[in-house]
Amino acid sequence: MRSPVTEAVLSLFAILACAVAVFLPVLRFGLVDYDDVQQLEENPLVRDLTPRGIAAIFSNLSQTSYYPVRLLSFAVDYRLWGLNATGYHATNLLLHLANYLLFLWLAWRLRLMLRADGGGSDAWRERFWFIVLAGVFVLHPIVAEPVAWISGREELLALFFLLCCLHAYVGFLGQIGGWPAYGLSLCFAVLACLSNVQAAVTAWIVTVLHVSVARRRLGTKRSLREAGQPHRHASRAAAFVAPFWLVAAACVAAKVLAQRWLILSGQPVSIPAGMGLPARLATMLRLYFLHVRSVLVPFGLGPLYPETSHSIVPDLLLCAGLLAGGGTAWLLRMSRANRLARFGLLWFLAGLLPSLQLVPHHLERADRFLYLALPGLVLSGIGAAVGRTKTGWRRVRGLVPAAVVLSVLGIQTHKQLFVWARPESFCARVLVLNPNSAVAHNTLGIIAFDRGAMQEAETRFRKALAESPRFPHALSNLGRVYEELGDLARAIECYAAALRVAPGFTAVQQRLARVEERDAIPDRKARHLAFLRRTASRLFARTRYDEAAGYYRRILAIEPGDELAGCGLVKALALGNRHREALDYGRMALSRFPDSATLRNDLAWILATSGQTAVRDGAEALRLAQRACALSLRANPQHLDTLAAALAESGRFPEAIAALREARLVTRRAGRGSMLGMLDTHLRTLRAGRPLRE
């Protein structure tokens, strides 16, 4: 018979293995055109991790909010992975697993601090049940959105720093870390709020924790003197938690001020209209029921939901909200003797407050809004359940339903992940829940536009505008369609309409100026080539290399002397793992562009680093790379990097290392700090005596 220690360790590894198996598909997902593109591809802030870049991250807004910690994490990922979505998804997954471990450890520490019977003899058996029941958090379908959606990292970071804050505060209350632990908890609270405004509830959670622990201690000998001085104890507690409330107030104020600044500057933001107090209370009750239902019955979830009614007239949803509120009040009353369960329930309620439209938000419901609240409900369940299942057949009887519940949650979460696999799957799910979603129709229009299906794109953008006539992004995108079709008059009309809604929409201002300049140019061939070039560049940037190669071929069919299109075709074929085709076309193109350093560099890189042995040719790669460096006067670090790869393929490692050092020097002189990480990786590979490989 296995010992309780072995059971606890095995169960922990089993839960982690199940979580990895459930979430592993996200590593194959790409970017979703729902904030991901704006936050990564079109955001210059994430491309600079120098001190100046970090200062810019902390002095600029992220979309409609001030979330510098999330931007900083994106900048770190960009340094490591570039725009490869796999790295960003891996970071999200690791953060979620770290949150599970931190939550599990916190639950156990709180159990020991709040229980009335000390450690107990079944400590490791209780740890086993803590691990199993905490698995509800790591496998719950609610977490699919923040894990699978790259831009949902703000919730992961907010919970991570909230858990770190609570750990430090528990150490302070338990006199483990003293005042340094208190200062550390306050720093973690600041980082949580800089990750997501929802983390402002940290102040409430810390306050409840302090009160719960204080009440537990009033019965101990150490606190008997304080029991007769309740006012003094209350004032001391208020002094401890007051800095957390100041941080929370500053966080909410920053959110409100950011929204007002964006409105005053004419940016394309959506802020809900104000509601009276009765309507707001009715909306909060409806949303509370919907959130509780999503947590307790996690089926039929989705990225975007239809707007909830704001009417004060009683309906079924409002009545359900009243019943849910009454049931919660009853649970709070019944859990007075169970401090852990009561603390978890109060944490859950605090986590829900920001998502109940207490502060107006452009989204009423989203699964990710519940990520911060979910651990509280799970903690409440742990507090209520642990101790009821002990040994023998009763313990087995409790383990079977727990395994069934975790299996059902894991399967449902695995299915829910694929909503975020591609923009098309995202929009399909949104339209199932809300067929009139302007966001979904606008996103599908962008997808059609990227494919060159202008008629379908126009239809989608018009559907979005039929649902939301003042949707500036849909107006701008419809203008782009007309611009590509050559109907410049209607394009100008759409851009002007978008600017009337959002006068500070910089991208539309630039497009309008460009169209007004083109309005006098009747050359249809030039317009068509410009469209093909933009589409090819957009597809290449989104790693859709096969489609990009098709557009580059169309450009070359019209304009055979387009050197940029020729180089783009070679790169697209190479990155699409079509090395033979890339070499065949590149060698042919060299006769047309003999002095193209870029073309020679791209061919040399393929010949030096291809994973296909039959393709590699170190001697030819070296000749091409040397000529490319000569043409660029050895001032291009990418060309020097390719030269190093060619030298390594030829077995000349000392010269290859010298070329890479030269590339690093040129990179620093040019201020291109984003390349240093890649060059350092290549340098370590060469020092280990291994050639570079794609």
C-alpha cells in the first residue's frame, strides 16, 4: 500500500501531465485578429527591449488601458521568438501551470493558518485531496480563453502576481518574512494592477485575509490582550491594508483617465453609455447569474456574448440573478465556522466585481474575466470538502466522482481551446452565440480581404455596419476594399465617415491622405500592383508563406523586373520549407539581378542551413555570402550572420565565430538590439562545434 506522501506526489504529477496534454494543442495555434495583431505585429513597443524601449512601454497605453507589465512580457517574448506564435503560447501555458502550483501552495498554507486543530496526523492525505480538488482550477474550461489567446495574458499575469502577493502577506502575518515580506506583497500588488485593472480587487482579498487570520488568532494566548482592545486591533488592521487600497484606487483611476484621454483625443474606442442606479443593479444581477452559470456549468462558452438587457423590468434572467445572490448570501452565512471556505467565497465575489459593470466596460461578458475569481470558488470548495473524505471505501467513493469531474472538465477545455486556433474558428463560434456580432463580421471581412476576395469582404463589412453603424474599424476596412477596387470616391467617403466617429484614428488619416494623392493617378496597372504587393507583405508577416508566394508570382508575371518581389518569393518558398523551388528560382533570378545582395544572401542561407542534406552546399553558400557582404560593404549584420553559417558549413569554425562577432558589433552600432539575442544563440552553437540549421 502506497504511503500518503507517494500518493500526493503522484497525484501532483498526474494533474500536471493531464494539464499539459489538454493544453498542448495551443502551441500550434497562430495569431487571432482580435487584438493579437494590434498588440504584436503592429505594435512597435514590443520590438525594443532596451532601457529606452522599456521606458516607452511604461509611458504608453496598451490599446485602451495602461497594462505595461503585459507589454513588457510581450517584448521579452519578441526578443526570444520574434513573431513566432508558438513561443507566446508556450509562455501563456507556463504561466497558467505556475498559477496552479502557486494556488495549490497558497491553499495549503491557508489551511494550516486558518484551521482550528493545528497540523493534524493526516497532513499528507489532505495534501492529496488539495492537489486533486485544485485540479478543477487548472482544467476548467473558463481558463481556455486566457491560455489559448495570446492577448489574454493580462489575466494570467494578474493572477500570478496576486498569488505572489498573498503568499508574501501570509508570510508577513505568520511572522516568517517580517516587514520585508509586507513590502514584497505590496510590490506584487502593484505589478498585478499594472497587468490588469481587475487586480484592483487585491486590496479586498488582502483585507479579508487579514481579518480572517486575525479572528483565528484572537483565540490564541498571543492575542488575548488584543481581544479586549478591538478598536486598537481594527486600527492596526486598517493601517496594514490601507496601502493596498491606495494602489487599487490608483489602478482604477488610471483606467478611467486612460479611457477619457482616448475619447478626448478621438481614438476609436467603445465606451458603454451610462446607466441609472436601478438599471445598473438589474444588469449586475443578470451578469452575476450568467457568470456563476458559466463557472458551475461550463458548457456553451464563447469569446463574445450578446449584450445583456439593461431593463429594470423583471424577467427570467433577473429573477435567476436574485436567486443566485440570495443563495450566495446563504452560503456565506453557513460557512461562518469554516474560515477557509468563507475566505474562498469572498475571494470569488471580489473577483467577480470588476466584471459586473460596476465600472463601465465595453465588454459585459468574457470568459477571461472569471480567471481571477475562479481560484476563490475552488478554494471555497476545497475548504468545504477536505476532511469529509478520510480513508477506506469512503475515500475511494470520493475519488471516483472527482476523477469523473476532472475528466469532463479536461475534455470540454480541450474542445474549447480550438475556438482560438484560427481567426475563422473564433468568428464561427462568436456567430453561433451572436449571429449579428459586428466584431465577427468585421474579422471575417479582414480574412476575405487578405485572400483578395473583395466582394465577400465588402459584404462582411456592410453586415458589421448594419449592426453597428458607428463602428470605425468596419468603416475604415470598407474604405480599404473600395481603395483596392479602384473606387476612390467611395473609399474617401468611408474614410471620412470613420474619422467623423473617431477623429484621432491615425491609420485612417494616413489612408485618406494616400487615397487623395492617388485620386489623380488613373493607372490601373500601378494600382493593381500596389494591391498585390501589400497583400503579399501582409500574408508574409502573418507566416502564411504559401499564399504569399502565390502573390509574389503574380507580381512577377506582371512586372518581371521587380527585384523585391523576386527576393520575397525566395524567402516565402524557403520559409515554407520548399527549398528546392527557392533555389531553382533564385539561381534563375541571379541572372536578372546579379548585384542583388539580398537575393545572394537568401540563397546562401538556404544552402548553408537547410535541414535537407541534399540541398546544402557549403562551397556555393560561401561564394554567395562573400559576394553579398561585399555588395553591402559588410554593414549588414544579417549578411554577416549568413557568412558565418556558410563558413561553419564549410568547417571553418574560427572564421565563422569571427564573422558573428563582427555581426554583433555592426548590430550594436546600428542600434538594432533586437538581433543580438539571435546572434548570441548562433554564437553559442558555433562555439559548441555545430553548424547552424533551420
